[in-house]
Amino acid sequence: MPIATLVERRKKKMGLLPADAPSQVAAGRVRYHLSRLQTAPQFAAVLDCLFDLSPRRTDPIFEELAIVDDRLVFARATGERTFRHFVGRRDQLVINLVGFVKHLGLGNQEREYVISRIDGIPRRVTR
């Protein structure tokens, strides 16, 4: 068992960690690993936006993501008013990010955190 897991269990048992500490720890692990991931610039911008990574690694910087038509993801860059950057399909984003979590050897908490962040992307109605 990893030392970090043992330390977390010990702190939790001693009452040193708050109730939502496991989710905060999972979020920290995912952010740490994804911030060091070398990817294409657009995907790096999506990761920066989705997981609030800083400093932002690309230009343009995506400020907001949105899902259109229940499966297409678009991004709005800093200083722009519209979502004009096509990111891809939602299901493909889930597959890619869960694949990174598995590749990095992270656990179920991290996978659930990644999926919850994707589920948190607001949906927009097209006209």
C-alpha cells in the first residue's frame, strides 16, 4: 500500500482531516498529474480550464466550457463572447481522461473526480 494512503488513513483516524478530505486529496492528485502532462495545446487548454490548473499553459486561454446538443463540447477563450472553439465529443473527453487516470495508476476516487468535473460542464441550448 502506498505511503501516502497510509498517512491519509492515519490523519483521518486522528481527526486531522475534514470529512471531504478524500475528495480534496483526489482532486489534488489529478491536478498534479494533469498539470505535468505533455499534450497538444488545445487539449492542454481544456485541461487547464476543466481542472482550474494554473499557471495556464497555452494561448488562447479557455475561460469556459459548454456542452451543446448533449454531446459536443465547445470552449470560450479569454476576451471572446462566443464559444467558437470546438473541443470534441463529451464521450471522447471522458474516455481520454479516464484513460489518463488509469495510465497514471490513480484510483477510483480520482476517476470519480474526473467524471464529476466533466459532468459539471454546463449544457447550452442551441437556437
